[in-house]
Amino acid sequence: MNLMMHKFLLTGCSGGGKSTLIEALAGRGITTVPEPGRRVIAAAQAAGSDALPWQNLSAFLADALELAHADLARLKDTAAPVVFDRGVLDAAVALRHHCGTPLDHSFRGAFPYASCVFVAPDWPDLFQVDAERRHSLQDAQAEYRRLLTAIRELRLEPVFLPRTTVADRVSFVMNTIRSRS
């Protein structure tokens, strides 16, 4: 059995409802992994580190990539579906854009998730700046376009989340996972 086929990535536009969806999926019994970037920010702030996207972007991205790989390693033998909120792809795309790091270098081998990638489209009505998301909607949309470019380059199958209620998005994701497992 190829366990990678049960590791689903949720990516897309910042402020597109990914974290809310992850929480709702977890509430329905799906194994989920929260966004590495937000965890890196929380840890850096608690430690007084400058590994924050607005202070030391390179250190932040390196830490986010390491955490994404650690998440995958921790769950490598899990046969049940797992949904990752962002992950290696997101860090790899940012590292390529900001540091010139090739995608395959960040992957450390093959793409580590199922080829079906859930994508949250930009949703300006949901976008909010907060203590961990300090960038603008325009910056988020530029990041979103870079993610879509990488998804096309990698010949992955983007599965765009509908702009609908959280409950409907949960049903959409669960039905898609069932059809692919």
C-alpha cells in the first residue's frame, strides 16, 4: 500500500479558510496537521527568536520546511487519511521565490503527498490580518498564484474548494478523500 496516497495537502490563498476547515475536519475524526508557519511563529515568539516572516524570512522558511518534514515523518506509517494544512509545498514555493531554492531540493525526493491537492481560492471576504498574518491581501494573492504555478509545474491535480459554508467544505473534502482512498 502506498501510504503517501493518504496524505492530502490543503494549500491555497492565505485567509481562504484553510485553518477553519482543518479544525472542522478534525472535529469529524479526520487526522489533521496544523499549518507549520503559524506554529513556527508561535514558537519563535515564545522563544524570542527572530525566525519570523517579518524579521528573518529565510530562517522562518527554513524552520517551516523542517517542521513540515517532521510532520510527514511523524505520520509516515499512518494508513488513515491525513490532511495537512499547508506543508512542504508551501515552504518550498516560498523558498524558491525568496531564496532561489529549487522545489525538488525542498522536497528531498518525490512530492510527499497525494497528487490530488486541495486548494483554497482567494476569498477577500474572509481575509483578515492578525498577529501571525501581517501581509496584505495582495501579497496573499501573489503567493496563491505562485502556488498554482508550482502545482501546474509538478503536474498535480488541484481540487479547488468551493466558496461555501464550512460544513459544505467538510463534506466536499471528505467525499473527495473517500473517492481517492
